[in-house]
Amino acid sequence: MSEGTDFSYEVIVCGAGHAGCEAALAAARMGAKTLLLTGNVDTVAQMSCNPAIGGQAKGHMVREIDALGGEMAVNTDTTAIQYRLLNASKGPAVQAPRAQCDKKAYQFRMKHTLELQPNLHLFQAMVTGLIIKKDQVEGVETNLGVSFFGQTVIVTTGTFLRGLMHIGQTRSEGGRMGDFTSKGLSHSLIEAGIELERLKTGTPPRVLGGSIDFSELVEQKGDEKPVFFAFYDTRGEEDLFHVEHFGQIRQGWQPGDAQVSCWMAYTSNATEHIVRENLTRSALYSGDIEGSGPRYCPSIEDKYVKFPDKDRHLLFLEPEGRHTDEWYVNGLSTSLPYDVQHDMLRSIKGLENVSLLRPAYAVEYDFAPPTQIFPSLESKIVENLFFAGQINGTSGYEEAAGQGLVAGVNAVLKNRGEDAMVIGRQDAYIGVLIDDLVTKGTSEPYRMFTSRAEYRLLLNHGSAELRLLKYAERYKLLDNKRIGKIREKLKLVEKWTVALEAGKTTGGTFGDWLRRGGSEDTLPGEFLRLGEATKNEILYRVRYRGYLNRDLGQISRFSNLERIKIPYSYDYQLVRGLRAEGVQKLSQIKPANLGQASRISGVNPADISILMVALGTKRRAV
């Protein structure tokens, strides 16, 4: 098919998972003519594993996605069936919202949102290869024999690149049970000079709710006062919980309505015996699986082998939706054969007569080690080609969506000849995520945790809009009305943070009173009448002032390194005194600045000092 108007786009997104949806929406909302290609439009935004959004650090990222104009937060709020604030008894910095969603409602609402989005064309076709000329991508080839041309291309293929599923010794091709695999695109990437490696992930079995004896399980109810993901205090009335759009009714309901319960169970001694007796039949322990699996979401085989001191393991039984009796057994990921899975499930109290609806399985897939991309998520090898999601080695819907949004924005900026949006580690978990990937790479599926962020006290989930306002303004990611409301909120936060530190009360200032554990009831009435979200952010800043100031001081000192830029073509072999490992790692990663260079594994402080002198000498010589 020859190039023509009907087949030419500014941005082409390959894959309609969580990364692809956010990438396509971000590009289209910035005004770019965008094409979103998927092998199956019926599985757009499919929640392949647990139908839950959020959790530790992940919930923070979803709020950041909302602050940058993304869709995941609103889509979650309007299709959630249970809300829980994790770490509620701990400090606000590590508290994180989580929601169990209706699997199909989430999927259908996101698909409808894509269909209604101006500038966006959703189309069913499997990408079989890239069109590359002179190290620049110009479009994609599809299984329909049709080529589409784009100024920039974003690859968000999830687990579908040469996906191979394992249930015991049974193997079948596919990136997800019941779906296809993509081989041609892997070959195309390799031919372009992009290195691919293998990773592994897995999913637990699904069971029939009617066969569960809930009287033997521990109920886990949702929070009476749910914490939502989207920021509604800075939205207009017309944006609050309405499902009508362009005269059409979208899937969803009022956030927080009719929450359902999840349930807790435990493995037994019999479960352990069954697993250990059948380890050689597991694809993971028989040697059939080559890829590295997720360390922080281990299979049940790994749990018993790597944690032999544990007598039992906690499981969560979670409903997949309001209009299905399918339940997800969280914590029982495995690649054991079907008959072993059956016996293992029935060894658990409350599941003695359980009916297995879908077996658990492991899936291997190709990923492109992310040290091959810039912080903009553009390839260092093929210009105008971007990568987002699991292809970069991450694990999780939230990590994928955050990358997708950044890739979508940067693809448009690249087309316009503008500087890329690079979010700092001090500004967002999304910034930490991308910086870790492009600077350190990963040899296992990367999952975000609060502990990965050195400035996590500054990244409390309630402040995401305020932290990311400068990005939303600069790149016009939110409408002017919402930007104005966020500015007003920020002014109130700054005003009252100062006022509470200056205002006098018994024994000192209001700030001193709060830090001593004093009640909020004694604070000025005008303050107490502020909106809940604004008030909470002010209290957070006042109560943790010392810690926050310490982090801000560290950021200020470290920013000097971030300001020292390093040319992409810089020859590290010419720097006298650099260790061989330092030269190798710096030449491979090609850091954008000295700050990024200091975070590269294998580059030590002495290397940074030498490099700083060399770069300073070069600047003076110029």
C-alpha cells in the first residue's frame, strides 16, 4: 500500500494495553493525529492479571498520571468495586490508595474513551514490522498487508513479543491466555540493532465464587471513606462523576458506590507438601523457562523454596467484577500443571470444594533493555521510535501507564521540534521509574516501591497535582480552567503553611503545636473551613517541615550535578584517570548530565569527581 493521507499520522502507537492507551490519549489530547493499533480491539486495556489499580508507590503514580492529564485515575474511580488506603496506620508519605476494579467495566470504559477521543483512530491490526530508513522509523507494517506511516512510533507491546505461556510442561504461544503472539516485530527490532532479552511473569488461577466456603475465610471490607485516585477538588462541576459524553453513556458508576468485600485465606501444610512434591513438574524449576521472573511477586514455588521458614502464606480472594462469579486468587501465581493446581487449591481452608475456572500460567516474552533509550523514552538506536511499558522491563499496569503518558507527550514534542518532557526524580515516582530504567537498566521485571525514591517524603500522593503543575502548564496537558484551580490550591497551601508557622498559640506557633501532636480543632476557623484535600496538604507540610526541608536541601545541593550537561557523543576514553568499568558503563548509558552519571551502577564517586574536572576543563577551553 503506498503512502497516502488516509494512512499517515503524526503518532502511531503499537499496542493498546495500559501504556498504549495513555500514550495514544496523551498524543491526541495534545492535538496530534494519532493511530492506535491493537491485535484485538476487544481486549483494549485488558487487566491480564489482578483487576486492581494502585498500592504502594503505584497509587502515587496513578495520581501523578491524573495530574498530567492521563485517564487511568478517572477510569479506576468510575469502575472500582472496593477501595482501601494501604499503610493507613503509617505516615502519609507511604500511605497509598488501592482499588479493586470491575475487570470488564474498566476495559469497556477505557475502550469507549478512546473511541470518543478527537484526533485518535483506534484500529484492529497486528504490527508485524517497522519501516525504518537511515536509522529513522517512518511507519509500521501490519498483518493486513497495509502500511501506516507516522512521524513518530511508540511500541507498547506488553508481553506479546514472542510470548510463550507455560502450564507445567505444556507450552503454547501467546502473550496472554486466549490471545496471540507477535514474532515479526521482534525480528524487525533485532534487525534495526535493538537488543532484546527475555523476562517472565505469571498469573494465579481463577476460581468460581459459588464453590468457595467464605465462612472459613477472613473478610476484608473496603474503606468507609474511600480515597479516590483522581483530583476532583480542582475539576469543574461538569467533570464530576458524569458518565455522559457526546450524548453517549459510558460504562461506570458513582465512585465508592456499593463496595464489595475481598477475603483472606492461608496455605496449609498440605499445600506445601503438594508444591514440593511436584517442583520438577513446574516450568520454572524444570528449566523450561529462561527469562527472569519478578522478585517481588514470586510464584508459590518460589515462596516455598526461597522462604522455607514460613509455615504458611497469605492469599487474597478478590472478585473480578460485579457481574461475574469469577474470583482471583492473589498470591498463588504458579506454572505447575493443571492437576497439581487443582489439588493445591483444595488443600486450602475454605477452598476444599473449589471449582477451577482458569488455570494459572507463566509467560515468557521479549523486552528491550531500557539502557537503550533516552529519558524521553526515545530509542538511542532508531530515531523517532519510542518504547513504553513492559517492553522496557517493567511490571504492573501503573508503571506501564506512567511510561505511556510520557512517551505520548514526548512523541508529539519530538514532532514539533521541542525539548522533551523529562520528569525529575524529586518531582514524581514516574520520574524515579524512568530514571532508574534508563540509567541502571533491569535484569528482572521492575516494580515501583516507595523505597526506590530518595525523596519520597516530598512525593506524598496528595501533592501530585502541585508537584507536577509546572509540567502540566509548560506542555499544556490540562485545560486552563483546571490549571487555574490548581494554582489557587497551591496559593492557599503556601499561604497557610506560612501562616501556621507564624500564628501564635499556647506554647509557641500553630506549627509547633501540630508537631507536638496537638489537635487540629484549635487551629483558626478560616483554616478549618478549607477543602479537605487542601487542608491535608497544608497539615502534611507543617507537621513534617523539618524532614521536608532536609530533602529540599539535598535536592538543591545535588541540582548542581544535574546542571552539568554531557554531550551525547562525549568520548569517555579520553578522560584520564577514569576506571575501565566507569568508561564502559558511561559509554554504554551515555548520561545526559553528571547527576545521571552518578547514578549508574559501576560508576563510583571518584569517577564522578574526575569527570567533573574534565567537563569543567572542556567548558573553560571553549
